[in-house]
Amino acid sequence: MILDKLEGWSLGKNGFTDDSNKRGLKAVGPNLTTCHPSYGRTDLLVNCCPPGFQSPAPFVDFQFPDPQSPLRIRRPAHAVDANFLAKYDKALSIMKSLPHDDPRSFSRQANLHCLFCTGAYDQQNYNAPVNIHRTWLFFPWHRMMIYFHERIIGSLIGDETFALPFWAWDIPEGMVMPDMYTDKSSSFFHTQRDASHLPPNTADLNYVSDTNISREDQLDINFSFMYNQMVSGARKTELFMGCKYKAGTEGYCDEPGTIELAPHNTLHTWVGSSLNPGREDMGKFYSAARDPIFYAHHSNIDRLWEVWREVNKHQLDITDPDWLESFFFFYDENLRLVKVKVSDVLDIIKLGYSYEQVHRPWLNKRPEPSFPPKLARQMLNTKENENKLQMLSTHFSSSDFEPHGRALDASLTVKVRNHWSKKEKEEEKVIVVHGIEVKGDAYVKFEVYVNLVNGSKISPKFREFAGTFAHIPGAGARRRKIELKLGVSELLEDLEAEQDESIWVTLLPRTPSCSNVTIGGVLMECIK
């Protein structure tokens, strides 16, 4: 087998070849011998390359664990007991003590995220970087990383039942930073966090900046926000998973799914230290995995992928062979380099783990309009109130955008033609904010609302909220324009606007850095 692999390397352009392109596929995979320094921030060049990457190493194809092995059960971090904490603390301490040349060491584990999230590798057979954020590879790549990390942790203490905890920030009991990560005597403690967000402060899943609202109000907002990101705004595969990213420069795309935008990006930012220029460590992708809470955060992201698949009865699962055949390499607990495909990680029971069931208080938290829909539409469609609207924002038609885009230095309200068809009930109406260009390195956040007339009721807890753009710059070597797609069929139904000729879309800047953002345009399309 190793001789076969070596023959493949000798035939490849840069080593680590794969035969998927020979079969007409556009599967993405890294060439591990092309590692190079990359930008963690626009002003910070980082080198996360592993020792000896220039020489190809033998690898094995992924094999599922023995089905007779005990199932690892991941439990909420706020509910684990003292015995578990002692085992995990011991294992993580051992991992942190391993030398950097050991791929099981904590520093090397953390660098995996740096490598694949800053464009440090080129694709096999292409002069194009590999980047797993803001595409349909976001969920499976992180599942792979967490899977191997978990098994390494367990092996260091000889516990084949060990399972990582998940930070259940989508339920009330878990909406604070778990206590285990604040114990200064443990290996879970990390100094590079925002001290103002430690317990008992409630996590803001739609984080922009600190507010003084009550815990009850924050929970209410979080539930409505989760409903939008997991249910009403995620009724089509592309909206939840992200865009179809394929091999080569022509296969590039940049369109994140709902959960990746938030709470994923927002909580990365919420945890990271406000004393660091990029809110490191969690606030930047090159450094995020240095914080032990990263692994609990992404365990919950992984769990929510399973919840979404279950809620949709697996009818929205991806079957595209380019996605299924995309692959990556990870070292396992036995120091073997393993090639693992996306198709290998779609059944968590076969992977040997599962999640403890928790309730889903957000599942039926369908928001109500903040203003009577019929009256709102009447107000928005009169010239008198169009002039009033200009007092709140810059108002123009979607056709008014200039070729270089519009700056988002103030709130923008756009009249967008609505698409309505009696025949295509299975289609999802989608607001597309296209050609988003972000300059600078600061966290960027703006929100999108539909038929908004009451400026005092701007919140995800109201039905007018369509979604958010939460962006952490620095994820990848190439910066291109980003697409934001927001599913709004249910929203338009609740606002009684599904058959209207046009709707009003408001882009509301939430961070000062939005002054460095330009928008190419806003339009409506349908996804089958």
C-alpha cells in the first residue's frame, strides 16, 4: 500500500495526489507539501506549518472504529461531573506537555485550524489555496478535526470511552461560559478571553457589543435568533451549509451558511479578548484553537448540524460527489497520517460517538411582527412615508447601485422586486446581498430587515429580522467578494408580503467597521 502511495506522489505535481480529478470530479483536497506562511490578520504573517512538511509522509485511508467499541457520549459542558473533569484535565495537561514535533501535541492540534483557515495549503493539482470557512466544507472539516482530537485525548489516558463536552449555548443552562473553563488551576483555563463575558454573564448569540439588557430578555432574543438560523432561514441546503466550493480557481466561492455566520462567528468574537487587536485568541481563526473552549464550541456546532439534518429528516443532505469526495489529512491517536473524505464523516454512530439529548427551546420560537404588517406596508408604499424613511436611512432602489458598490457607512434601505409564483411552492425566496467587500481587519457585523418601519424595535426577536452578516476577516489568503443569502419565505408569509410586488430591505450597520464595507447590490431570487 505504501509503495502505491509513493508512486502516486512521484506522478503528482507537488506530491499527495488524488485520483478524483481523473474521474472528472472537482473534489477539494490539500497538497501537504505546499505549506507556506499565511496571514492570520492583514498585518500579521503567521507560519503554522508542521515540521518536515516538505517531504511526503505515508498515509492510510480512513477506517471506521470497531463497531463493538463503546459509544462515546458527548455531554453538555455545564453538566459534567468531577470525575470527568479530572480525567479531561489530566489528558489535556499531558497533551500540552508533548513536544511540538509530536502531531498529538496541543500546539500542533491548535495549528490545524490555523493551517486550513488561513489558506496555508494549496489544493492538489491547482495553484489555489484550501480554505474551509464560508463554504460547504465548514461542517465536515470541523467534524474531522474534533473527531481525531477527541480520540487523541482519550488515548493519552487510556480511556476509549472519553468524549468531548459540548458548550450548549443554545439552551438556558448553557448560555454562560461553562465553569470548567474559568478554573484557574485547571488546564482548561485560558487568559486570552474577554473578562467581562465570564460567568454569570449571558452569552449573546448575535453579539455586536455589550448591552445592559436582563438575562430574561437576552434569552428571549437568543431563542428567536436560533429559530431564524436553524429553522426559518435554513430551509434549503445552501442556506445552512454554505456555497458549493470546488477544486481550482474557478470552483472558488465565498458564501457562508446561517450557523457559521452566527452563532459561530459571533461567539468566537464574544469569547476573544478585547485587549488584543483581533480579539485573539478565539476572535481570530489562526489562534482560535489555542483556547480549550474552542473544542466545546465546535462540538456544539457539530451537534447542531445533526439537529438540522434530523429536523429536515435528512431530505436536505448533500449528495454531490464533489463534496462527498473532498478530503483532508489528520494524524490519529496512533500517530498515523489518515486521509479522510467527507463521505466518511456523515454518520456519527459509525464514527463511534453521539450526543446526550438536550431540549430545544428555540425550535418553536417563531417571532411575531413588531408592527401590524398591513399598516407597515401601507406606510412603506406612500411617498410621504418614503420621505420619512429617508430620515432613518439612505433610501434607493436596488438598480441605483454603482459598479463599484455602495459603502455601508450608514443604514441603507432598498426597494427590491419580489418574486412570486403560484406554481413553485417548494421554492425558497432568498434575499441576496451580493458583492460584499470588506476592507481592514476589524470584526464586521450588519443586520438585514424586511419592511421595517419602527426603528425602536430592531431585534432578532421580531419577525422583520431576516438575518445577519457577522464576518471575521483574515480567514484565507485570497479575499474576494462575499455573497450573503437569507431565506425569507416564512418571514414574508408572516409579514403578509409574500405576494407583494416589492419589499423594503434595510441593511443596518452594527459595527463601526461597516464604514469599510461596500455592497454590490441587493436582489431577490428563488432556490428550489
